[in-house]
Amino acid sequence: MGGGKRRLIEQIDPCLPKKINGYFEPFLGGGSMFFYLKQKYNPKFCILSDINRDLIETFKVVRDDPKKLMNFMRHLSKKNSKDFFYEIRKKFNKNKISGIKRCAVFIYLNKTCFNGLWRVNSKGEFNVPFGGRKNPEIFDEKNIFLASKLLQGVIIKHQYYREILDLVGKKDFVYLDPCYDPLKRTSFANYCSKRFCEKDRIELASFMGALRSRGAKVILSNNDLPIVREIYATFEIKEVSASRSINSDPLGRGKIKELVITNYR
């Protein structure tokens, strides 16, 4: 498990609280921040959530049944090809695959698609094309077992981010990593069928303020854009440099500026 956020953690680390009671991550994604914080702080409790049901079910299976998951993944790895990718993607989108096998397919598609990008259309169908890489690493057994160990005792839920509000208390830490505001209008911004719009951005900033009033410390990541700086003007903003490899245009890859926004100094 884990994702692109791994490249940013070293720069985010100086902004982290010195102590964490409980940890919340309501835009889970690859979970890189969780795995880092779990090993550094070992919070008393962790609640991970996301609105992507397949993602949440996959994390649960990694936690509860990693061996069976990897058995399915070995089978998928052996059959990997362009034709197989599109065949299994079609079955996945038509909900003809369920249970642990669906979780294995979820990982397989993510590992073999173009640039490891997870994108869905308005119908919620995964529509990223085949990546075409030779012998892609579908999974790492050591990492899966480590992830399973770190996820023991962790609450993993399929829910909207605002549902954590009443659970967050003083000295808790919340990391918000929503789909970023696009750098340009043609940039990708759909990780689920419902697009995160400007109204949602404003509501998220309000949510961050509500967490501050509850005594929780919050960090939010986003692209460095004037609109983002304007929305979060009442918070602390720090610039960091991020590497981007997911872009259909090679000129759009490389180092770009991102923002680390906190509700504390």
C-alpha cells in the first residue's frame, strides 16, 4: 500500500505535531501518511475512511486476510496482458467480481494501468487504459504483510469526510488529502464519480476550521494556486516542492509547488 504522497512526507514531517492522541485520515488514497505516522507515533487509535468503497474494502482485506488476497494477486499477475487487462476491467466495472477477488483486481488494475492512475467516469467506471509495462510489480509480499500488521486494530470505514467531525477531539490529528484543485482546466481531478467542485472546496475549508475549534490539529495538502491560497487565507500556509509522474503530457511532470496548510502554528 502507499502512494505518491511518500515523496512529500519528508517535507511535511516538520509540520507534524509533536504528539498525536488519535489519528484520522478521511481521504485515504494510498495511505502513505497513515503508514508513516503509525510507525513514528503509534497513535492510541486510528480511523481511516474514504468514499471509494473498493479502496476501503481492499484496505480491510489487507488487514484481515492478506494471504488469500495475495493468492488471487499471483493468479492475476501470471495472466497479465493487454487483452486480459481490458477483459478484467470490463468485469470489474460491471460488478461481476466480488469479495476478496475484487480487491485483488482493484490492486491489479491500479498497478498495470497507465501511470498507476485511478480515474473514473460519471458512471463510476474505471476508465484508465492499459499501461503496457513489461513485468510490472503487482504486489510486494513483504510490504503487504507489513501493511497488514500496521492496520491491526485500525478502524476502516466507507464514509464521507464530514462524518468524522463528532469523533475528533483535543490532541487528535487529522490529515486531509482531497483530490487536488487542477493546475489547469484539462488536468485530471476525478477519483470518484462525483467531482469535487468549488463549493466542496469552501466546505472543506469550513470543516478544517470546525476541527480547529474542537482542539484538533489538521494538515491539508493541495496545489499551489491563487484560489487555494485565498480559500485558506486564515490558516498557516507553507510551500513545498513535489515530484509529479502522473501526467499524460511529459512536460507536465517533474517538480512543481504544492502547499501544506495547517490550522496551527
